[in-house]
Amino acid sequence: MNNFKLKDLTLISALAGIVAVSGLTIQEAHSQGTSTIKVDGSSTVFPITEAAAEEFQKSTKGAVRVTVGVSGTGGGFKKFCRGETDIANASRPILAKEMEACKAAGISYIELPVAYDALTVVVNPQNSWAKNLTVAELKKIWSPEAQGKVTNWNQVRTGFPNAPLALYGPGANSGTFDYFTEAINGKAKASRTDFNASEDDNVLVQGVSKNKNALGYFGYAYYEPNKTRLRAVAINGPKGAVLPSATAVINGTYQPLSRPLFIYVSAKAAKRPEVKKFVTFYLTNGAKLASSVKYVPLPAAAYKTVMGHFQKPRLGTVFGGQEAVGLTISELLKRDAK
């Protein structure tokens, strides 16, 4: 009898090892008391979703595991529209080609705005000249025509020093890249390519912080904790030179680099109890989570409206496959209320 028990235990251990190596399916995870929710996409949205995941996992006492990957908004939608993930983090609305990919794969989705970002242009603290820049000057730096030609700070504005221009920015799979290039250059993905690119915003922070002549851009949540290593550049607009801040986002003066942040939830996944609980937790605590990672929360009433869209559920997008450049919070809420 003892030998039988030993053999039985050995067999169970071996099977458990196979499951661990091959990866748990949702059904297998349930049978072992753990469910897995897969999230991937935007590095900009990552901090708020990661914060939501950590708090939610604590509340479930290990019954649910939420994995949050970073492959950029574009990369995240590719995985999402192949049915590989339950939720996509996105720093821009879903685009027409991604809508078609999801449709072809039979993936329906619920679009949920969760916070606002002040996309931030940064320089090294030793940069004493570029306190502010106009949209036209940013275009002069980042347009495709600038490649190999605008390589020095003195080419950007008269009075700037004769110093090499070192550029850092998100890679082509990034929603931040899509948004910035459309807002500044007039067309998504229209950009010079001779710059230091990374889907990891921490790499961009490192690059700018170590180079006196550097300029880069990324989400505000990556600037805020690195204020001693970076300096934000004010954007010159109709209201004068405006620095990124929650106040400037709320009052609509930080333009055109204020933008909504989203999660997209698979309609099929949303039927699973653990996914429903996670998204409900996310939206219920949305304001606190957004503030904790230095993004701008939506108004309290907006989270209730968004919760209604999730519970209904309201499928699809209100953006028609287009970017949403220069959209203020009040404009977003009017559109989202339709």
C-alpha cells in the first residue's frame, strides 16, 4: 500500500510539472484554485494596469493571477486580435486595420477609457536653452524630412547652441509614437527614423538622463518619478508656454499632447467571473489608481458611465478607427456618452 501511494504521488508530481511547463489553460488553472488574466500592450498604460493588477491580486488572496506584458499598443492589439490576451492596454484608440483584424478573428471588444496622460517632451537637466518648444519646432525636429538634415540644436531655433541633437523616442509599435507623430507631424508613424527607439520607456529615461544634448518624449508617468534626472519642456500654444500637469490637462491648455488612455476588454473574456471582477475593480478604483501613478483621473461620473458601458456591454469603438488628437476630457466624455 505504501508503495502504491509513493507511485501515485510521483505520478501526480510529474503531471503537475508537465502542466507548469506547458502553461495552464483557464480550465486547468480553475481546477488548481488559480485563474489567469492576460493583459498586454501599451507601456504608457502599463503603470496603471500594473497597479490595478497588484491591488486586485491582493484582494483575491492568490485566487487570480493577472499578467501584464509590454509590447506597445500596436503589438498589444496584434496579440489581442489573435485571441492571445484578455485585455489590451492602449495609449490611443483602436485603428481601422486593427478593427479589421479583430473582426476577421471573431474578436469583439469593449472600449474603456481609464485615465488621461500628458505626453511629455523631456530634455536633460543640463540643457539650459530649450525651456519651451512650439509644435512647428517639434515638427522641424521629428518630421521624416528632418532625417539626416536636422542634426544640431542651432538648426531648431536661432540662439540655440551649436551642439549635436540626440533624439530618443518610442518604437514603431508604440501608441505613443502613433499619437505623437500624428499630433506633431500630421500623420501617424510619419517620423524620422534616425533616433534611439525603444518600446521600454525606462530605456528612454536612461538615455535622456545621461546625455546633455538629448531630447525625447514619453508618458507623464515616466517623467514624474524622474524629475531630478529630466526636465520637461513647455509646449508653446494659444495659451502660451504650458508645462505638462494635471491642471493643464483638465483645463485643456496642454495641447496637442493631452490624450486619453484605454483598456480594451475581450467580450468573450468579460463573461468569465474573474475578468468581470478585475475590470470592475479597475474602474471602481480608477481615480485612485490613476493618481497613484501620476496620470490624470477621469471625473467620478465618467467612471460610472464607463462602468455602465462595461456592464451592458457596449461593444466596439466610438472613434471609428481614427486617432483622437487634441481631445479634451470634456470632449472625450461627450463622445463616450453617445
